[in-house]
Amino acid sequence: MGKAIVNMWNLIMDHNVNPLKNIQDLQTRHLFMQLLAWMWCVIFASSLGSFLAFGVSAILHSLLIAAVAITVATFEMAKKQPQYFGGLGRSANGEHE
């Protein structure tokens, strides 16, 4: 049962699994995920008849999707360009410059 839930989540939310995977540009994929999230926020708020619900839902969806996008971008950068992270401000001998 748990695996089925994870598979359904990935089918919708994982940009490497859902049909948005065919869009090459990561920022464009993120934009469309945001637009879909906003659409669902509007539908949810309309079904409750509350603009307050829309505001809360829209903010939370934006934060969730932004956090996922930042995490994915960080992981991709670490995989493709690990030298970007460098020594975090330290010189080659380990001391601050």
C-alpha cells in the first residue's frame, strides 16, 4: 500500500516521472508545476467558498514547490558541478583568505 502511494505521488509531483519530464528546461518545468499548483489552489478555495483558503493554500503550495525545486537544483548542481561548492570560503591550505 505504501509503495502505491509513493508511486502515485511520483506520477504527479516528480518532474522526472510525470509528462513534464519532456520539457528540457528545468525553470520551465518549475513554472508549469507552479501554475498547476495555483490552479488547484483556486479550485480548492472555490469549493470551500473562501478566499482566505485560497491565500493560505496558494502560499503553502508555492513554498512547497519552491522548496522542492531548490532541493532538486542543488542536487543537480552537486552531481554535475561539485566544484561549485568548493571549500565554502577556505583556501587550498584550509585557512580563510
